Amino acid sequence: MVPVVGRELLEVPVADPPPLLDHYLARKLAEDLKLEGVDLDAPQELQRVVFKYLQAKPNDSKPYTRTTELLGGLSGQVPQALLDLASITDLDLFISTTVDDLLLQAINQVRHNGSPNTLDRAFVPRQQLPRDQLDPIFPPGWQEQRTPLVYRIFGKASWIRGDFALSEADHLEFMHLLLTEPRRTETLFQVLKERSLLFIGCGFPDWLSRFFIRALKSTDGLRGRRSAVVDQRLGREPDLVVFLRHFDTMLEWHGGARKFVSELHSRWSASGPPIAPSDGWIRDALDRQDEAVFVSFASEDRARVRSYVKALRAERLNVFFDEDSLPPGTHLDVLDQLVDRCAVFLPFVSDWTEKDDDSPFRREWNRAAERAEDHSARQAFIMPVMLDQTEHKSANVPARFRNISWHVKDQPMERLVQAVRDLVRERQARNARYTT
């Protein structure tokens, strides 16, 4: 399922009661641009305010630059509905119909402790480049790694007017280019062929809803896929309902998009997400005394680390591997306990870790180094693994790591697996002596 996220979810906590982001921006623009004939006491739609201004000054970029400034001032003001949606870790691809980065912030906050690890993509019409020079929407291995990705289909706010859509005319232009220049979005449509779509609170006018949904379902593979539309406009536009029934299995939610997401999150949480390897290992590590192998790495290296994990598990070793990011709500003290209890700590050092000083693996490495201070040399449990060609004596690692034997890139994997297996068995045997 791919959620297509709209403006009805973006209730920003800047006042009491919190306004929709669309209404907040519309009012601020009307005030700043000194528009006449706009009732500032009533909610205004952003695209209508922009249209009214551009009628008199069609070539003026002020609505776009000012919108970008206003959005920049909202950093950290993440709507609860987006946090709820981001917490549903079964979702890995999100289509955003707004130009802000609040959805991106929500996913980073919930899944990555605030680190900017979510993939950020946007449709940019002005990007006239040969096909082989276009940045790919999905990096190699994305399907297997399931790194969360946000695709902003109407662009993202910037200082260049043509980079994002504000007015109805802008939205129409973006839709036209999506259909006539598929070279930049064909991989997106290919992925969507395999997914159902959940349109949540997009709030478009009738004509734009038809055009937008038809664009996303422009390939034969999408026609007939089960999809749902959650939009308050459905109750006011019966002709749109007839049109949507031609394409979708439609869900009307009279409580609104935000209430729908809250209910969806509650039901998903109650049923429990699928147990990932990391989830099961956490419970085992905290409940049992037989130690396991803690694998620590930069998220960009996940695909390469996975081959090592597979080899370790083939030896029936209990491996903690953050396959799809830690479950939402995992406390840092839980990670500390896992590092403190593991039999073997495997930090994977690479070109990525060399230049990254803020990701969660740093906390894990420092914790392991602190634990190593309390161990004798005969009880070493840290075994650094070099994925690239960095010299370990000058690597960006805790000083304690440099005095330990490393497994380097050119050494056979079997050698590492055997060494880890021996350390785990030694630790288990020692525990058995202590408990008898």
C-alpha cells in the first residue's frame, strides 16, 4: 500500500486550535502581500490567494519565495497525523501532494531519531537533462532495503518559482508534464504497478482530483488495483464519486482524514507489526542470558552487511540486525542493554561511517568501547569489520577499536564467521560455569 498524502493531514501546531497548513500559509500570504478583498477571519485556500495575486502580477515570484520562507519557519512543527502515519512501519513509499517537508521530518523523527535518513525525492519540471544524467528515484537495492522514501509529486518549496506548484495552473502544468514526460517518473509508475494506493485528504477540486488520479493510474498495471480514497470532498461532489468508482475500491470516511489516520494507526498498533529480526532479538536479549551478536553499521551499508548476517545466521547464531530500522518507540536505554549483554559486537566500518558523526551507530560504538574498558584482553568482544579500504589505524572509530584485530575486506567471510562462532561459544561456556 502506498499512501498519497494530502493537505487535510497537515494541521500545524502554531495556534489554538491548530490551523491546516494550507490555511495558515494562505492567511500569512494575504497579509504579507497586502491583498484586498480577502477575509482574513475565514479560512482561505492557498491556491486561491496565489491566483488572486498573480492575476494582477503574473510574473511576480513573491508568493513562491514567501511560501518557502514561511515553510522554513515551521521546521519541527510536525502534525500528529503525519507522526501516526510515519509510525506504521509497513509503509515504505509515500507520495506527498504538498510541497513542504513535514512528512519527511515525521518519518525521520519516528524511525531515525531525527537523523535525515529518509530518501527525499521530488518531481522538478525544469530539470531538462538527458535520461542517463537524471537522478534515479529509487537507489539500487531499494526494494530489498525498504528504506522509507517520500516522493513530492508537485515539487518541493525552493527559491525557484518553477520548482513547485501553488496555484491551480501550476498543478495543471505538473500533471501535464507527468503524463507527457514519463522519462523522469517511469520507475515510480513501475513500482506503483505492484502497489495499491491510499489517497488521504488530498482535498483537490473535482477536475484536479480526476486528473491527478488518472495520472497516477496512467498505466495498465494500475487499473484494477485495489485503492481507497479518504477525502471530505467526496460527500459534496457526487460526480467525483461516480468517476472514482470507475477506478477504485473507494472508502469514504466521514470523520475526516486525520481521524482516519489516527484510527489506522491505533488498529495497526493493536494488531502488532510483523516481528522483524530486530524485534525478536530485542525480546530474546532482554529475557534470556545466552548472549548474541550485535551488528552495528551505517544505514547506507545495510545491503552489504546483510550478506554477513546471512552467513552468521547459517551457523545458528542469534544476530541482532536492524533489518528495517528499529521499531518505533524503541528507547535508547534498550540499545544500551543490548550492547552491554551481547557476546560479540561487530561494528562495520566503511566510507559511509568515516564521514558520518551523528547517526545512531556512533552511540552504539561508544557504548561498546566503554564496555571494553572493563574487560581484560582475553575477554575481547569487539570485532571491527572493514567494508572498504580505510586504514584502521586512522579510521574514524573509538580509540579502543584501533587496538583490536580487524577483519578486513579481502579476508574470506568464513574466517570472520568462525571467529564470531568461537567467541559466542566461549561466552556461553563461561556463563554455564558461572550458573552451575
